[in-house]
Amino acid sequence: MVLLLKKIILYCLRFPRRVWETIEVGFADFWGFVAIAKYRAVKRLGYHNAHNIISHEKRPRCLILRYDKYGNDLDTSFEYDQIDLPLKESGYEITTYAWDGNLISRHNLLESVLELNPDLIVLSSYVMIGGRIKNQPSIGFFAALKSFVPNAKFVCLWWDTCSNRFWSKFPLESVFDLHVAMENPCGMSLDITRHVRQKFLFLYSTHPRSTLIRPKEKDISVFFSGQIGDYRNNRKEYIDHLIKNGFGKHIYTNDRATQMPIREYFEKMGRARIVVNFSMSVDFHQLKGRIFEAMFTNCLLLESRNPQIECFFSDGEHYVAYDSKEDLLNKILYFEKNPAEGERLAQNARNLVLKEFTTENFWKSVNDFLGIKIPPRVDPKP
């Protein structure tokens, strides 16, 4: 009864905020369409200098809309490494707007698109269903925006597609040219239409070679840092079992807002011999980013058995699967006694990731799907 009362009170406190956020989004969308209408009127009147689109055949341009912060108010999002940096290195001229930065007015976004005339517009973590934040325009606004730059390709990157709700509510729209699932290589869903699937690439989330994620001297036995609340509560029995058996020294279960800074996180992971991962998401197993982080740092990955990781890696060759909390503990104890075998598997995984699962290969797949040809880069003469 007390718990029910608490939930009711929390809902009542959140309700006014949600109403206000809905009003803000609606107001921002309204002024966005006013800006669109103004530019269309100016065009009809013949004042073409009002949106003078400049061609740029030699160097492609990309506009990126993404989150700037990781979520703990300390760190920059991984998305700089995974989106901006590799696109810069491949030859794109990059302009970035942050969803979580200062208010992105629809008018300013329209001005930027008209000025840049981008070849590629990348939306990361766009909210297509549910409540959008005020910095995210509607699909209708992007459709209108696309009419001004018909040659630009619109790409959405999705980091959490492993839920029934994502697929059952996914709209049958024609605005975006490509959707990329970053963590669902099996294309798992209970409800996905052929039309939607034809516009999806099922890839992965990794880091560039210049990343700070590096192997270090191995002085930590077992490492895990991640959340155990909400849909992740299935992890708790495993975590408790490891702590009970003496492997809790470097297990961290803070929520995102209080997690350790990213530099500390990668420093500790780099020192670990074994990294534990849990693959289950809301409704399906998921290819977590922690998989690639562990492999980059030359750690032995112990992963809950699932089909997603099997799309890319082999159990017993690149990682080790476990089936229960007892199995997990037994395998940790085994590799504690046989460190050379664990080191061999970890090195196999690192070699494969550095060769195949690169940001260069990722963005090449995207460009190939969209038919975008990137001119070869010419290094300036010394």
C-alpha cells in the first residue's frame, strides 16, 4: 500500500512537468514551421539569395545532431569518438549541434542546413516515439527541411533497439534514408515490417584506433561497472554471487549520474584481466558497447550466452560464454588458475576488433548503403 501511494505521488509530481515539456515542444515546432513557411514564401517571391545553397564537390559535409554529455555531468559523450572523429578522418567537414546543449531553434537549424548544404545529416538518439525533448524537431519538420536539400542523406543512429516497444511503435516514414542499429546485429524483434527492415543496417558500436581505451598492466582480477536497476535487475544475483565469493573489489553498480568518470573507467578496465558483461536488455539480448571496450583493452570477456555476440565472435576463441551465476564463478576461478589461456583469447579478440570492427569500416558500410562516394584524401606536401 505504501509503495502504491509512493508511485501515485511521484506520478502526480511528474505530470505538470510533462505537460510543460509538451507545451515547450509544441511551441518550438510551431515556430519551426513558421520559419519553413517564411523561406518558402521568400523563394516564391524570387529572393534566391535568402537561401543561397553553395556547392562543394571537393569535400563532403556532414551535420551531426547528437548528445554532447555522457549523462553524469562530467564527461563528453562517446559519440564524439564514434561519430564526429571518424567522419572527420574520412574527409567530411563536420558541424555538430547538441540535443542537450543550448536550445536548438528550428530556425537556426534551418539556417545551418541552407548554409552548409550537407551531403549527410546524422541524427543520434532521436526520439521518434514518446516524448521528444524540446531540441528535437518533429519528423514533419525534417521532411520539410529535406525539401530544401533533396540530395542530402538523412541517417538515424539507434543505440537501444532491443525492446518490443521500439519496433511496434516504429513509424512507417519516408523521411530518413537509413536507420542504423548499433547493438542488434541479429535484427531481433517481434514486430518489424519489410519496409522498415529495408532501411536498416544492423551494425555495432566501437571506437577509433586513436581511442584512449588501451591495455595496461594487469593488476585487477575481475572488473564490472554498470547499472543493476530497472530492467537490469537480473544482474543483481550474479553481482551478489561474485561479491560473496571474494570478487567484489572492482565491481561498481552506480547509476549513470554517479558513475566514475570515463577516464577512470577505462583506466580500471585496462588493468583488468577479466571483464564481466550481461547481454540482456529490455526484451532481447543486446550487443553491449562493453564488449568492444573489453576487447580493446585486451581483457578476457566473460559474456552471458546470447545470439547477438555470436553474429561477430566465437565462444572459446574470442570470449567465453557463461550460463548461470555458478558457471560464471567457475569460469573466473578456472582462468585465475590458467591465465595464459585467458590472455590468448583476449589477444585473439583484440586482433579481430582492430582489423574488422573499426569506425572506418562502420562508416564505409553507411556510405556504401547510401551510395555516397568519398573522394580520396590528399595529404598536403611538406
